[in-house]
Amino acid sequence: RVVVLGDDMGLGKTFSAIGAIVVREFLAARRGEDLAALSTVVVAPTEAVLSQWRDSLQQSGFGEGEVLVYTGDFSPRALRAPALRGRSPYPRLVLLHKWKLQADQRAVFSHLKADPP
């Protein structure tokens, strides 16, 4: 299930979305679902929006260790960096920039070549 918020700037879309994330987690907990496996992904269009999300999450009480900012760095040092929720291998929330997502998609599928018509 997906929710998309479209509105003028400055009317609280980020905090509304954070509220929806928290409500989703609350409902999952009420149903007895494992919250450790329930992550949310936020794809930001610009670096400024990604920073705004990080700041808004911190203001909303999300701990720094609950939010993973995906950079594509899979070095051993980077993989140890985020202190995720308890012993869970999953973060509560993943933030990434849309250009990083697009670059990784291209890299994954770059070996495929279209057959000529």
C-alpha cells in the first residue's frame, strides 16, 4: 500500500509522511508483526530534500541509528557504521538520493543487451 503526498511547499508533507510511517508501525505492532523486518524507504529528489528528511526525522524522535542513509558504499567500514534497531539487520528507515538509485539500477542491468529487432 502506498501513499503519495502532493502539495505546495511548506505545508508539512514531510512531517505528514513521518506521521504515516509511525502509524504504520503502530498498526503492525498491534497486529503482532515483527517491526524489526518493517523498513520504510524514502527516495529524495535532491540532496537538500534528503538533508531536510534527516533533520525532520531527528526532530520527530527517530534515533540516528534507526535511519540508514544509503550511499552505495559496501566497504566493511561502511557496513558496520549504522547501529540499527536492536539486533535487526534492517534499518527502521532508509534515505537515498534518486540519482544514487538510478545509478545503481543502471549498474545492475548494464550487462543486459537488447537483442536487435
